[in-house]
Amino acid sequence: MRALAGILGVLSALFGASASAQVAQGIKAYARGDYPTAMRAFEAGAAKGDAQARYNLGVAYAEGRAVPADPARALYCYRQAAEGGSVLAAFNLGQAYRKGQGVAADPAEAARWYEQAAKGGHYKAGNELGILYIEGRGVPRDPVEGMAWIYPATHASIMDPSAMANAIQAASMLDGAQIQEAQARGKTYFQRYIAPNQTVVRAIAGR
């Protein structure tokens, strides 16, 4: 999971002026090691219902630098943030449920949160969701659907290395007609979920 010190640029790109000054100051404090100030800012923002403050609290509890590591508490914060619209938190929830971090592993829950994140433009979540479809974990086994979800991350504007490798592996399981169907669905997913969320895409890619 991305360290808070490394997500300041991501949050600025994702939320710009909509991110509260309080949360931005908290991230800066966290980056310079002023954890008490950071946590006060995040907790105050979370109390006001700020989804990004809740996400940041989740990362802090996951990392265990500002406070003792508490995977269950991190998961609780991520859930609140994801329910409030945080794409980053939804992805981290998917990761937690897939890996069993702070909660019993649950591929179906992982798939649900990956899908929410993917539909918000998080192409890495789409890649993870595609793998679950290919393996039939948490969702019905469907290599065509799996490749379709992976496909957006292979777009020329992204070309995620992991997705590229996964798409090649998925294609090896399909015949020509199935590959064409997967690519057609994947193009639809790209246009529907990735193209309208380029700010999210650029931030996740670190551009």
C-alpha cells in the first residue's frame, strides 16, 4: 500500500481544491515525521466525514509509523472512506480482502471493492479484478471477462506492465473469437470508466 508520504501528489491531483486544507496539512506533517500533528488533522477531518481524511487514517494504521499498526482499524477507516467515494480506499479494501489483511480473506468482497475502484478510474483495480475472473475466485470463472477488465490498463495511454503481462497470459487461454470479444468489452470499459477519469489515471500512474 502506498505510503502517506508518497501520496501527497496523488491526492493533490485527485482532489485539488476540493481536498480540505486540513487534510493537505496533515499529509505534509506526516511526510516530515510530525505524526501527532498529522493524526490530529486526519482525525478532525474524519470526524467531519472527509473521505480522504478517513483514507489517510487507514494508511497510517496500516503502516504503523504514526500509531501502532492495526490492520483491523485500517480496514474500518478504508471502508468508511470507500463508502464516502474514495477510489484509493476502495482499492485498498480490495487488497485487504484478497490478502486477508486485518480481516479474513474474502475474494468475493475483494472483487466487489476492486470493481468499485475500477469504475472510478483505478486501472490497477481493474487488473486485479480481471485476475479474479480468470481464476474464478470470488466471481464466476470467466477468462473473457477477466481479460476485458485487464484490457483498459493495457491502453496506449497507460501500458501498465503488470496488466500487459496478465493480458498476454489471459489471451493464451482464449481462442480468436473470445479474444475479440474480450477486447470489445475492454474498450467499452475503457471508454466508460477510464477515459472520463483521467485525473485519477494520471495520479495513480505518477504523472
